Amino acid sequence: MATTKDPAETSVDALTEDQAQTELAHLATTLARHDAAYHTHDDPEVSDAEYDALKNRNRAIEARFPHLKRADSPSDRVGAAPLETFAKVTHAVPMLSLDNAFDETDVTEFVGRIRRFLKLDALLPLAFTAEPKIDGLSLSLRYEQRRLAIAATRGDGTVGENVTRNALTIADIPRTLPDGAPDIVEIRGEVYMAHADFAALNQRMEETGGKVFANPRNAAAGSLRQLDSAVTASRPLRFFAYAWGEMPDMPADTQSGMIEVFSAWGFQTNPHFRQCADVADMIRVYRAIEEDRATLGYDIDGVVYKVDRLDYQARLGFVSRSPRWAIAHKFPAEKATTILRDIEIQVGRTGALTPVAKLEPVTVGGVVVSNATLHNEDYIKGIGQDGLPIRDGKDLRVGDHVTIQRAGDVIPQIIDVDLSKRDPAAQPYEYPTLCPACGSHAVREINPNTGKEDAVRRCTGGLICPAQAVERLKHFVSRNAFDIEGLGAKQVDAFYRDGLVMNAADIFTLQTRDAGSLKKLKDREGWGSQSADNLFTAIDARREIGLDRFIFGLGIRHVGETTARLLARTYGTFEDFETAVTAAGDPESDAWADLNAIDGIGATVARALVAFFDERHNTDVVHALLKEVRPVPVETARTDTVVAGKTIVFTGSLEQLTRDEAKAQAERLGAKVSGSVSKKTDLVVAGPGAGSKLKKAEELGIEVIDEAGWIAMVDS
Ligand code: IVH
């Protein structure tokens, strides 16, 4: 490691102004180089201590000569140049969510379930921990050889975004761990913003014409997910550590022990963390935390209970996406009263008209609410989904005084109307029968299965409706469909508005048309040649795409991802799919019967498919799209292999394969890949460095093989 002579020998107090200026210039370049070496190239030239010394010296000189502070001062900048996008990170251990408890009964049942599962005698002690559920966003911090290597957001729980540079700007997140810490450590916790910091940030934003955030959680998420880490650095984010991911060498055997270790390693842990002996204790802690809620200085939305003993946690394992050994006891929904100012109708991808309540802004549980969901026309009238009255059958009229409720992440609901305050002249709301976007008739179809009128009114304009067209495009480019990087809802709106992209096929001719156009993409506001090139590259990358994604991207009503995959697997090619569905147009035909005979396809989906291919404007776009894009068959899950139907865990490092390759191989062979070892695991593939998972597999008597064994198995 090179040493550096940058911190000049002279003490800051003795520097002349000229010397200070020269040194600040020098420090700016040196620190920028170190930042790039560390963050971009992952190859630091100096130790952390040396880096910190340079940074401190820079700060000290600036403090003495504030007028000499440079525009590119290293004190204001963290990391290297802004990123174009975040890289994806596959979590070594998935990031799970928590099941909810809403009252004491739920908590008692939770404890009862655990005791039964563990077959614990009622007299045997079973300790829990209780701690606030922080309302922020979770972050996973991976330390390798005691240095922060990757910080990743939760994402979908399996794949998150690499926000390492940004995490490095958060003072609560240590860059390094102390000497005694193991080689591989993944700390998980919550990034959040304190109330006071949130208020100050919003004030600053308002003054500078920036975006004002709705609540501290949005502010925290928006600040962490900044492509320019200098922006994150200027935001007051904090972090509480409360869980872990991959941790081959466990430093403790209880949840509370782990929290103590985290604290010793330099993490902030929540001061309200408690151990509890029984349900009564847990509820006591819950009440105490609820009482303190208003004065904590940050948002929490409940209390999390966890089984304290880690061997019990391991035995309990997971149910779908949540651990069996933990639960979030949520605080009751919060309510407020306000005025219904207007009812706005939005038009979705399939033409559904959705009413949204525009409210006089009101704070509910520290969050400013100005919209509430109204679901559909009956809901406004006071009729619920099952035809029974809601809000005691009271309808909603513009100008009404209403009670709204917000529960956690749920969109606020209007739960009551104060009729005593209603203007006697107020009229019942007249639901539009014409589409507000295109003027076509909006109708409530008769559901052929039930013979009843659909709750949703739909625009009949199809593709002539701009609102539907643009929503379809947004769906087409969305993550689980074509997932075109750099082409999101905002860009789709702008391209559609300017006539650049009117349908899905247009996306793929954008570059050719751009080449011959006078107003080039790179000259548009918010674009440059780099981002335009990146977009064209991202579009090209999707000229070949799985048939399942292709079908899903078409946005056919009732065809979600699972159905699209099923259709792709059943038909193999788009041509066969189209031929079969087109032939099914005649309800007397064998083709119709065949379509309905597919396991997982009911009459509703079959009808929607036929209706889609029956529309000329749909098939025109599909055929134009097929000139640009080649859907490729999806591999069918095998049932005839040794690992078909088995649950496999890969642990430790693999040398010949990447994790992703191994996972893809396993899935191709019909196996399920899991991140953690439990009784349900059938096979563990362990490479060098495997730790706790291997140990657990051995304890549970699960078959363990090495990478060579796996390759032999796959090849056989
Ligand atoms: S434990 C295996 N503890 O709640 C689950 N989560 O609904 C590990 N959260 O995604 C989570 N405070 O973002 C845990 N004290 C706490 C928490 C907490 C907030 C969040 C976390 C998680 C979500 C689950």
C-alpha cells in the first residue's frame, strides 16, 4: 500500500493563505483519485486511516479559510462520478418480510404456535426480544475481511440494488469492522430519517425549489437511492442494525447476544430493545414503546418480537417469505378527518376507470395525506364488493367531511362521512359514463361467469384511448415484462406525448427513426448522447426475449406473469400460441375446448385471449413487434432429473460456476433453490468457506456434496 505525503508537515494554524489554497487544490485531486480507486475500481491506494487524515486536514483548512473552500471540495463530495444506474445484487440470504399481529390475541397465538412447533412444555422458558419496528427501508451491509464491500437495498427480497457508495456516506454505517470480527459478515437493518432532520430537509427543498417529501420514509428511500452519492451525503440518514444475512461464523447464540455484538462492532442498535420472558412481558414492552412513540424522534409502526435463542430460530425456519420466529405487532391504524375536495377518475391499462379522492391535505400519523382510494363507483355510493353497505351505506359527495384511516403502507381509506356537516345542496356524485381521456363510452360489463354487472366501469376506446395506450406501454417496459433500462413511466409519458413512441413496436424502431430525425433524442431535455446511446443499447438487449415475458408484456387482460409463463410453456412458440388462440375464436371449435382444457386457464382468461387476438389493432402491433423482437422458448421445468422437485441450498464459494449459473442449472433441472437450510432442504452444495449453513445441514442430517459432486450430478 502506497503511503502519502499529502497531509503537509506544517500545522493548519501556521499555513499562509497561499499555501492553504495550493494544498486545498492538491487535496481535492488526491481525494478524488482515492475515491475513484476505492469506490469505482475497488482497489484503494491508501488505508482508511490515511484517507481519513487527508479528509480531516482538508476540513480543518476549510474551517480556517472558509472563503477558500472549493466548488469541488472533497468535504461535499463522497465517492466518484454519479452512476448511470444501480447494479443488481443477489442477496446471499434472501431479505424476508415479517408477518403481522394486530392485537394481543395474535401475539398469544404467535407464541402458542412456536411452542407447539418446538414441542416445548408449557413450563419450559421461551424468551423473546422486543424492539421498535422502524419505518424506513431495509439495507444489507456485507463486510468482507472487515471492510464494507457491498450495501444493497432489499429490492424484491432476492435481488436488490447496489447502493454501496451511498451507504458509505451514512455516519451510522461503519466502513470497517474491528479486528476480532469474522471475515464474512452481513449486517441488516433499517435506514431512516429522524423527524427533525426530515423537517429541515423539506424546508431546504422548499426554499430551493426541490422535491418536498411526503414522509420521512420516502425521504430516506429517495435519499438512499440517489445515483449521485454526493446527494446522499447531503441527506441526514441514520441506520439501526437489527438482523443479519450471511454470517458463516456466528458470534453469539441469541438474538440479544447478536445485538450486543453489533453494538460492539460500532453499529447503532435500538435503545428500546428488550428481552421478554412471556406474552405479558411482550405486551408491556409494546405499550411502553407505543407510549414513547411520539417522542422517539423517528417513525415506527409497531414492535417486532423475535425468538431469542438462535437454535430455536433455526428450527422454526420460514413460512413463504416470513420467518416463523418473528412477528411485527402493528400499532392501530391512525385516523383523521378532512374534506373531500374532488373525485378524480384515472384510466388504467385495461381501460378501468378508477376514482381517486382528492382530499384537503391532512396529517395522519405524521404523514401528509391528500389522496385516498375509492375503488369504484359502488364504493362511492356506499356499497361494498359483496353488495352490502359500507360506511353504513353513506355515499360520498364532493365537499363532505370525511374520516380517513391509514394503516401502515396501505393507501388511505375513507371510513366515514359526517352527514351533520354535509351541505344540504350537495349532490350525489355522478360517475362518468364517458371516458375522461378519450370520450369513448365507459361501460360496466356483465361478467359472463356470474351474470352480474362488473364493479368496474371500463373505457371501450381500446387503443384509441391515449390513457390506455400509455399505461399499456408502461406495462410493456415494466420490470417483469421487457424491463428496458432507462425507459420507465416518465420517459414513456414524454415519448408518447411527443408522438415518438405510440405503441410497443415503436420502441424498437426508435433508434433508426432517431438517426434520420432533426430533433434527436440526445438533444431532448434530460438526455445526452451517453444516455441516448445507453437507451438504444438497452432496447437492443431486448430484441431477444423469453416468450413468457413477451406474452406478459402484451398486457392482455387477466394474463399475469404466471399465466404468461404457462402459455409460453404450453405453446413453445408465439406462432403456435397465436394460431391456437385465433382458432379458439369459435366457441364450438375444438380449439376453444383445447384452450380451456389447459390446467390453469379458465374461461375468463380464454375469453380475454380470444378477445385480444380478435382486435386488428392488437394483432397489427404484435406483428410489427415480431419484426423487431424474437421471443425465445422458455425452458420447461424438468420432472425427470435426480433433483427435480428438491430444495437445494448453495453455500460457501463456488469455483467453476457462479452462484447464478448454479442456481439457473438447478432450476432448469426442476429444483428449487433456497437461501437457508431448514428441515425442508434436500441437498446442500457446499464450497470452501461454507459455515453455519453447512453446520446446520450436518446437524439436520441433510445430504451435502461439493461443487464437483454437483457438476457430476448435473452432467449425468
Ligand atoms: S427483523 C427476517 N426488525 O420490517 C426478517 N425488521 O416487514 C428480518 N423492520 O423488511 C426483519 N424494523 O425493513 C426487523 N426491528 C426490526 C425492524 C424490521 C423495521 C422492517 C424491515 C423488514 C420489514 C418486514
